[in-house]
Amino acid sequence: MNCDTGRNKKFLDVVIYGAGKRAHSRIDLLNCLGVRIRGIVDSDVQKAGMEIGHYTVGLPSALYSIYDDCKICIEIVDEEAKETVRNNLTNLLEAYDEISDIELIIEAFSNSNICNGIVGDYSKNNYRSIIWASEAGLGLGGVEEYVKNVSIAMINAGIEHIRILTNCNKYIVPESITRIRLSAEYDVNKKNGFVDGIYPYFIKIIQNLPCVIITSGIDSIFCAAAIAKNLFPQDVKIISMIHLGTVNICKLQSNVSDYVDEYVAVSKWIDNQMRKNGHTNISVVTCPYICLPQIEREYTEDERLPIRIGYAGRLDGYAKSQKRMDLLILLFKELRRRKIFFIAEIAGDGPARIQMEKEISHNDEIDNIHFLGVLDRSDIPAFWAKQDIAVNVSDCEGHSISQMEAMANGAVPVMTRTSGTEDDIIDGKNGFLVEIGDYLAMADKIEYLFNNRLLLSVMGTLAHEAVYSKSLMSDHLNFWKNLLQV
């Protein structure tokens, strides 16, 4: 089939609002895609007159002369700053047509000569492919594990034409995953890296039409799927699975709702937020995990022994990271200051590990915090079964698989109140919740359990009971069978 599917090819005329790093990185890309940039404006007077590509940055007052039947793209990352710009634009122009950064790229790509060159003729398969997207790869991480596990379960259940679309990096995965993997090869260091990233994913998708693609975020694969849907609307269905629960993530998902057929949320918080944004085509599902009907384990009730605290997850960074390893270190230091007798085990790895080890060992005579590195998935239940308490100090989550695995093995959760925590944890009954960033309140809860150790078995048993029914892969498969109609 030829690429000319009846869509009216047209140039996109835009004004870029914002002259920061993001705008600098986008100009060449937009020019490459044939977007006609009417001008660039910024409210910062110090940026007025600076050059970005072939464009001279002007003040917002320049919109009076350059804004005429075109769209405005606000190239600013901070959402509060964006809202301020929107209010200023309303006062300045009364009415204007905004286009989001992602939508601009999707529409520009769909209408570009690049697209004409990519598509050409294609042969439609006589079956529908089910494509799971995992742009982050097939290594560590909750989303990556989820994609692998559900794909294998679908294959074992006799569901055909399962594919995993991911990058071309090398991973140690089962042969069953290797057989269904669609690897997209591209050089991320090229000048137009984002275009070069979309390109191979788009190729893989149109080679597997018709298809339903389950995306894991608003990334290059999502853009590629949306472009394919623009060009072949009858042959592409997009299910956007929302794995991270923040107001901004949900807003970003809403911005691309025109391309999405169904949303799937991993927590009630995400579901509620998306419904507040006006979306009803959404379902909630809990990611499956290993959880036995009954648990047999022991707790450290003897006050002469150290209470055991576990953390499992990425060691991704400090103050500006998701997992907030800086707060984990502060928590452990606070427990030491309070003379809480404990042993902590940290399972996982990441860029923050070296700094964490330095901070813990500096002027330290107590060897009670141990880094275990990355554990095999089969070792996770045993890891949690020997912990009394599970901690998570993240600023944001979707529905932490580590949280559910800990509770499945009877560890008492003490965690920041992020998306997904209230789906499982009843504060004060089967665990404790504290506000984001409040490691001192977390230390209070751990000290309380330290001084009331008989509560560990009571709360741990209730934690297990809260998550067992949500853990079953059979129920999870039935959800996807119904949604995918297979």
C-alpha cells in the first residue's frame, strides 16, 4: 500500500515560546521535519536578541507581528512556568492555538518527506500482532520485568503473535524472549537523535501491521506508534499503560489522548487523576508477582537482636532522582543517631551506589548497612522473607513492584505516600505511610516498630493478606485477554 492514505499533507507553521536548552535541541529537528518556524520568543529580556539556529529570539510582544493562523509550542519543561506562559498568552492574544512538544513532533513527522521515504509500499499481515513496548530495554527495572513476564505468560497461554519492541542493546534474556524481540537499531549520538530514534521503531511497527501496541510511556516508541496510527488508522491500536503516577505525567498523557484508544493505569491514584482530566477509557490493573497463599517466616522479636530493614530497587541518584537515595542514607544515619539497633540490606545497583557507600563508611565504626548488588529475580522472595521492614523513600512511583513483593513476603512496609501505596497499605494497620521527603517521620515509624516488635508479625501477616489476591498471573492474563479480545 502506498503512503498516500488520503491525509492532507501540509506544512506546520509554529511559533516557539522558550529559548532554553530544550528549544536549542529542537530547532534542527523541526527544520529537518519541514516545520516552518515563524519565530522564537521568550519572556526573559536577557535572551532577547540571542541567536538559535537562523532565528533571533524576540520578546512576547513580537507575537503581534509573527502570530497569524499558526500554532504555539511552549518549549518549557517546568509545568508551573508553562501555566504562567499560558496566562500571559491569553492576556496578550486572547485566543491562540497551542500544540504540545510531543504532538508537534508526531504531526510534523507524519507530514514530512521523511515519512514518505520510510513507508513506501508495505504488505499487511493476515494476523494482528500484539506489541509490548519497552524502550528502556530488557534489563533491570519494574517495567522491563513486567513486559518480559507478561509476554512469556501470554505465549505459555497459547496467545500468538506476541512481540517486544525495544532498543538494540544486548541483554541476557530467555530464548522465548529472544524469539519475539523486535530490536530497533539507531545511533543515539547522531545530530537528529530523536528523529533517528523514532525512525527504526516506526519501521518495526509498520512491518508488523495490523497491530495493537502497548506503550510504557510517552517516548520515541509512543511517537512512532502515533505516527503509524496517523498514516494507517485502521491498522494500529494504541494502549497507553501508565506506569508512573504524577500530576505532570497524567497531564502529558492527556495531551496525547487523540492517539490513544485505551489507557491502563497501574494504580487507583493514576486512574482517578486521568478521570479528573476527563478520560473514561481507562482500566486499572495490578502487575503480577510471586506470592504464596500462606507465608511461613520469622520476625526479629528478640530485643537483643537487630531489627532487619530492606530496600530493593534502582540506586538511581540523589536529590533530583525518582528513588531519592540521599533520603535513604539520611534515614539510616538518623536511625544510628537514635541508637536504633538495626541491619539494613540494599538490593539493587545504579549510579548512586558509589556515593552511598562513601557516605555510609565515612568515619563509621558500625558495619550494619550492606549492599547486595543486583539479585536474581528468583532470590527476591527469600530476600524479603528475612526482612522485618521494607522501606521506600521515592518521590514518585506508579505502583511499586518492590512494595508488593515485600508485602507478599510479610515485610512491614514503611514508605512515602506515592501512587500505588494506598492501594495496598492501610496506614497503621498493615504498614505505615509518611509524606514525600519526610525521612524523619519514617524514622519515627521504624523506631515505633523497634520498640514494639510483637507488631511485626501482626502487621506483616496483614500486609501479605492485602496483596495475595492481586498477585495472580491468571487474573492478570484474563484482564489482557478481555482488553485485547484474544
